Amino acid sequence: MPSFPTSDTDLRVKAQELASVAVRHADRADADRALSRTVTDGIVGAGFARHFVPARWGGREGSAAGLLDAVASLAQGCTSAAWCASVIAGAGRMGAYLPEDGQAELWAKGADTTVVGALMPRGSATAVVGGGWRVTGEWDFTSAVGFSDWALVCALVPQDGHRVPWFFALPREDYRVADTWTSIGMRGTGSNTLIADNVFVPAHRGFTRQDMIEGRSVGSDARCHTAPLRLLSGLLFGAPALGAARAALRVWAEDSPTGPDQDDLGLRTAAARAVITVDAAELLLARAARVADAPQASPLELVRSPADCAYAVEQLVEVVERLLRASGSSGQLAAHPLQRIWRDVHSLASHVALRFDPAAGAYGSRLLSPSAGLGAPADTP
């Protein structure tokens, strides 16, 4: 019988163990544009799929801080594996917004059901006489879809003269996958296109996107289900960058000349600057995780956390950028892991949840409001 994590520490240990396996498969995942079966089974076995699943369905109702630590640990072996682990955990959390009957169907085979999310409203849904919907659409960039059991897809529903985004839960037999993922980085995520064609979805397998955004869960008052989405999305997508930057530091250090007689000031200052920057980014991400796990978030924290996460990832990308330049020609060879990490973090950082300017604009507006008290000491949850 597999042993599943019962604590955040246990999850992190399992993630570290999996990282030592994933690193050996990382180059092949990059070439194949998909993770190996060994790694995908390891992601589920480590407990990522069940991390945010409600306890009554066998899940952990885990913390954001625990997921951050575990995903960052796994990313030190393979950024793509860590990304898939994180988004699977996030999609499992989304299941808590389904009606009770929908949750029962989703997790009928257990909390380790692998759920993926097709988050953009690129489909359409029409109501069926007698209840339910017919859903059609194509959702590209659906990470981990190749080894999914279920998918939660976003489609537009006509309602009161408007088109309102809803999520619909589809079992694996109701969708197919088109091989479209040819990205320059994060190749191992297998983020291909999910296609559903006039699929019938019963009423108990749908919920409005606004419910998820605002944290209106069904049957659970665990904080991971009641937290507004904006407190979690930056962490889910940013956590792999933290581990990737640490992996880049390790690889770069292994290639750099060392020893007691080393007197290259540039090399020493580059090492110090890189480590300090990564540590600072980790502090920002850890702060965002504490805010997500706290019972409540202030209006300022709701806009600060996305900006913190986006800024942290921006800094992590810059660290990897500097390390690649400092590695010389060898770091850019196709067989060198540093160039793969460089491609991965640049691709990762392009995600809409990690764009600093929109997040900073919302945060800056709040800071400059008369009631913000700009310049006062920051709250530290």
C-alpha cells in the first residue's frame, strides 16, 4: 500500500525524493515534451493531487505554505514536473466548488484522482431541456492533460443577456488531446490542447467561475477552499521558479572554479548576489503563502500578494539570466542543464498570473489611496 503524506513536512520529504528521480528524466522530458510515467506516477504518489482535496473525500485540505515548499523542492530536480504537480494540486482545489453530487462523482475513485484545469473561457455551453449543458470548446495550454483523469474546463454560458464563465467537470472519456505543445521552455509539462465536442454535462458538474474567484466553496470551510483565488494563483504558478533558480545556482556553482586561493571578486560577488536575491524572493513567496493560509486577508493584502509573487518571479528570472551569462559558452550548450532551466523560467514567467505590471498597478492604486497609510510599517502575518 502506498504511503501518503500526512503533514507538510512529509509532503516536502516526498517531493525531495521525487526531485532526485525527476532530475534524471528532465532532459528526456524536455525532448519528448512530456514527463515520463515514472515521474507522473511519482507526482500522484507524493500526494500533490490530494493536497487541496476536502478531507471528507480523503484529501488533506493542505496549506499554501506546504505546497510552496514541496513544489520548490521538486523544481530543484525538474521545473516541468514541479509545474505539473502545482497545477494538479490547484485543479484539485477547484473541485471543492462543485455541488456535492459533483464532488462525489469527481472523487469517486479516491482523492488521488488527477484533475487538470483549462482556465480560460474558450468554450461554450448551452442549457439542455431537463437540466445540464452541452459543452464544446478547445482549450490550449492545458498542463498535465496527458495523464489526467478529469478536467475542469471554462466555458461561457448565456445568462440574462450576458455570457457568464462557468467551469464544467469532464471525465477523461469526454475529451481528447491534440498534440500542440511546442514551446521553447517548460516542454515537459505537455501543455497540449484539450478538445470537447458537444459533451453532455449534468447540472451537478458545473459551477460559476466567480464562485472560485471569491472562495465560495461547497461543503468545506477549510481556508484553502474559502481563500479568494488571487491569494493562491501567484503561488501556484510562481513556486516552480523558486526551485528552478536554486537548481541553476547549484549547476552554476558546480561549473565554477572554487578553492581557498580563489581570488576572483566578480565570481564571489556574483554568487553572493544570486543567493541573496533568491532568498529574498523566497521570503516574498513565503509571506504570500502565510497570507493565503491566514483566516482572513485585508483589502491591501488581497492586492499585495499577487504583486509580491510576480515581483519574486521577476527577480528569480533575472538571477537565472545572470548565471547563464556568467557561465560562458558552456552553459548554452544543448546538453547543459542551465540552458534548459533558463528556457523554463522565461516561459514560466510569461503566465498571466505572474505579470508584474497589472498586479503592481492594483497594489499601487491601493497604496496611494488616502486610507492606505503609505510609509507605515508593513503588516507581517
